[in-house]
Amino acid sequence: MGRVEGKVAFITGAARGQGRSHAIRLAQEGADIIAVDIAESLPGMDRYYRGATEDDLAETVRQVEALDRRIVASKADVRDFDELKTALDRGVAELGHVDIVSANAGVFAFGDRTEDVTDQEWQLVIDINQTGVWHTAKAAIPHLIEQGTGGSMILTSSTAGLKGTPNVAAYTASKHAVVGIMRTLALELAPHSIRVNTVHPTGVATDMILNEATFRLFLPDVEHPTREQAAAVFESTNALPVPWVEPVDISNAVLFLASDEARYVTGTELKIDAGYTIK
């Protein structure tokens, strides 16, 4: 049997990147998937990196189904609670229950000094990275409590949720807030045997990081920095000699926290950071 055999995982931001990786990894270990993603570009974010698409979400569905697991996928915005709840409720109606919650959806905005960040950009990041996590939990908790079988919630924070990050104010604030949400929920939900933890990746090899705009954050004097140029700088920020980790490295941590192997792990900040936070 797989490590999460017979369980159902609700994953936000599932169209690509870490979210797709989580869906595939959990499906490999026996879980069925409720996947949501906004699956469109957001105004103002295209100066950083492209948004996910409906084709990306369809590819997640294809890869999960190729593993002979069921998946219910919906286009939904974590900023809209009613839309998100409708997507989750539909998935629960089709799959019968929900046991694992991966609040993974997030955006990365950067490059401006704190006093130069616009109100619009600040609010966008907070609405998705912080309020979106709260909405995800708010939609899932009634199901988890009513089922009476416990559960595991994994909230995606960041190394920026544990230490300051210059020129990344909104993102850093939002990811610190995710830790506060986790600690509160871990206490509130412990009587129901629902565990709540955060994961804290260093840079991950996804579209969010592997783009010229992010490379320029580390190489501001280079007009068109390449991946190879950026890799050396990224590597200098980690203790281990790697520039970034792979999505599956985070997925393996999510799998552990979702599984019975972590049955007494709650209120924990699990770092998958190649030593970034100790440098």
C-alpha cells in the first residue's frame, strides 16, 4: 500500500510547479486529488513571470490520471472564498471525503524597496499568499471536523517566512503570516486530531524562480542574466552546494507530513532549504 493510500488531498495552485508536483507525488502513494488553480495570468504579475493556464491544469489532470488515481480539477481563485469552497465541496461530493490539505497557491513579487511597493502589488500578494491560505483552511476545516477521522494540513510558507528578505517586503510579510496561521490552527484543531504544519523551501526550480526577472534580483547589474549566471549566486545563499531544490523535494516533505509517519507532528516549521536559513 502507498503511504497515503485511500486518502484524498485538496491542493491549491495545482496547475504547475510545486502544486502539480505535490499532486503527482501524493497520487503515486495512493491519494486521489482535488486540484484547484486560478489558471490565468494576474494583472501586474506578468512583469515577473507568466501565470499558469488551463492547459497547465489539464496537464496535471492527465499526469494524475496516468497513475490510475482520480482527480477533480476546478478553476478557482483562492481570493474568492465562495468560489474556492464550491470547488472543494464538488471534489468532496465526487471523491467522498478530504484528508490532506496543501495550501500551496502563492505569488512572488520582488525587486522594490519597501517604500516603493505599490498598494496594488502589496494587496495582491497578501490576498493570495495570506488570505488565500486562510480561505483554504476555512473551506476545509468543516469537512475535516465533521468526518471525525483527523487529517493533515500543510501550509506552504518559505525561507522568507523565517528570516528577512531585502526588497521582498510583501512576500516576506505574507509568508511570516502563514506561520502564524499554522500555529493558531495547530492548537485549535489538535482536539480533532487534525495536524497543521508549514513547509519552508529555499528557491525551487519552477517558473516562479527560473525567469529573467528573478535572476536580475540577484544580478542587478546584468542586463539579461542567464540561468547559469544566476545559479552561482543562488548557490552562494545556501549552505549545501546547490543553487535551488526541485519541486519533488518539497513534495516529499508534504508527503511525509500528510502520512501516518508524521502522526504526532504538528505546529512544526519544516525547512527544505539546503541550509539557507542558517547562513
